[in-house]
Amino acid sequence: QVQLVESGGGLVQPGGSLRLSCAASGSIFSISAMRWFRQGPGKERELVATITRGGSTNYADSTKGRFTISRDSAKNTVYLQMNSLKSEETAVYYCNADCAVGSIFNIKAYWGQGNQITVSS
């Protein structure tokens, strides 16, 4: 019922920047929060950033000052601007959204397909 489509992944040199997008579509009543996760080779999935319906944001300590999460509520789209990227941040980046489907009481988590980000020279 809900689909999250990601875009913006690819290859970038260390110190470079990328901007990820994730658009949610379907029978969505509301979105309480949208998040970006990442999972590097041999690593656990890590929460990178969160933005709530009210606009509050949270970031992983390692990304503060370099990453910015934002959203366009009218389009049900979340963005992640990533600056000064490091080699160790090579990972698959996933979009996540807590969506109320049909009513505000039926909340489920949905995931995007993942975007491969490779930071290498």
C-alpha cells in the first residue's frame, strides 16, 4: 500500500557531496517520522538522521555538522544532504518512514529499496 522510492546514490570522492531523495506514495493518511539508515560492509545498520512530522531533527554524532535532513511534506519526500563524505561512510543508504495507513491508528514502518553510496578516490 505504501512505496518508498529512493534516488541520488552513486560514486563520490572523499570530501565530496551527495543529495539523497526518498518519495513516499500510496494510501498514506499521515507520516509521523522519516529516517535515513545506512549499512556498511560487515557492519550493523545505523540510524543516520530522523525528521518528525513536526520538523524536529536528530543526527548520528558522526554526521553532525556535515549532514542535513529535510522534507517536503506536500510531496511526502525526505532528503539527505551529505557533505564532506568520508571513505568509511561507504554503505547502502535506506529510507524509512512511519506511516499511518487508512487511519492515524494504523501505523507501520516502510523501507525504501536502498541506495549504494561509494566514497572512494
